[in-house]
Amino acid sequence: MSRPAAQHNPGSRDLTFWEHLDELRGVLVRCAVVVLTLMALCFVFASTLQELLIRPFAQAAARVGPSAGQLALLSPTEGFLVRMKLALFTGLLLGSPYLFLQVWGFVSPGLHAREKRLVLPVVGVASTLFLAGAAFGYFVMGVATEFLLRFSTPDIGNQWSLSSYLTFLTQIMLGLGLVFQLPLVLLFLMRLGLVTPAQLAGWRRHAVVAILVAVALLPMQDPLSLVMMSAPLYLLYEASILAGRLLGRPQRESAAAADRPPDPPAAGTSAAGPRVVGRAAREDREGPRSRGDYPD
């Protein structure tokens, strides 16, 4: 008699390789559907989004003066493609909580029950950090744009295309959104016991070099972007060390309490109680007594 086929259970821990691929495909399909739906909705408001995102340029150009120039469309289809990119970008931002939830749901079957209870807090923190990084990138773009516009001269004016400016802006925002996930990554490594806050504190010099190298590999190719990405990344690194020390203190205290040996019993007492020990001592002095000699 043949064995019945194993029931497909997404929450089980003994999924086969192909079942894992099937789960991953489902996650990717759901994420794509949500992002595309949000993209279609955001395309309706693409003109408003475009005005919002070019506001840092407009404010910087007003401070620089006539030499700042203006944004231009350098190809017949650039205006349409820019609005499509803006709709996709906004769809990713709005759908980021759902995307983080799907990713966490994919890896959660391999976690313990106590760790699964951290799903909503982790997704909330990851989404908040991502949106905070994107917002930080938007607000620093005003300073960055003014700095770059001032490289113009009376003989050389600025002529930026709308597509190149918005691509630069969205790269900064998405990049900083991902960079702001560093505390979660380091706390996860601390939770696994792979690193400790003391080790991270001792690796500060190496971390600075690693941060600069990692940021240099991103699409941003100018020194200003390098500084803009590296500085908050290092501050988040220091925040991760502080958070690891604060969160690790209760665990160390509970572990120390568990490892502490129990206090020795007081003189004349035992697990059976002081009365039993008293009987044993009296019988040693006076000899054994019958059961009826003991009071009720």
C-alpha cells in the first residue's frame, strides 16, 4: 500500500525544496500584485507627486538665482516615463509595510513560537525605519541640490533633465530607506549570538571603511552622495550598539540568575522540613519510638 502524499502546510518546518520555491513564488506574486495596484492608483496623482518631488529643486534654484537654470524634457517620451517611474516609486513606498510582512512571513516558519510573536513589532520597526530613511533623503535633497547648482558659472549654465533629477532623488530616498535597516540587521545578528555589542564597538574603524566601500558601490557616483549615505549609516551603527547593550542587559541578568547556585538549607532543616530532621535527631539520642508515641 503506497504512502499518502504529504499535505502541503506552509507553516510546517519540513517543506521540501520545491515547496519552498512554491512559497517564494507566492510571496513574489503577492508583492508584485500589491505594488502594481498601488502604482496604478498613484499614476492618477502623478502630476501632484511630480510637483512635490521637484520642490527641493525649485527652492534651491530660487536661492541660487538665474544661473540655476530649470529642469527640461530632453526626449519626446520623457514626461510620460517619468510619471510611470514616480508611480512605481510611490507604490513601493506605500507598499513597504506589506512587503516587509511578506518577507517575514516567508522566513517565520523556521522560527520558534516566541520569535514569531515579534512579527508585527519587527515589521513596524522596519517600515518606520524605511520611511524615515526615505523622508531624510527627501529633506537633505534641498541642501544637496543647492550645492550642486552652485557649480554653474556665467558661461556655463545648468541644464538638468527631469528624468535625471528625479532618478537621482529616488535613488537617494530608496538608498537611505535601505540603509536605515542597519539597526535591525545588527540586532538580528546579536540575537543569533554571532556578534556582541562589545565586538561591534571594537570594530568601529573597520565599520567606517566598510560603510564607505559599501556606499561607493551604490549607483550614486558623486562625493556628496557618498557623505550623505555614509554619515547616517555610521550613526545608525552606533545606535545599534547602544540598543544591543540595552536589550541584552535583561537577558544577561536572567541568565546570571539561572546560573546562580541555590542557597544552602538552614541548620536543622531539610527538604522534608525541620520536624522530620528533629525526629531523626531525637531518635539518634533516645532510640527509635513506636508510631503511637508520636503526637498526632
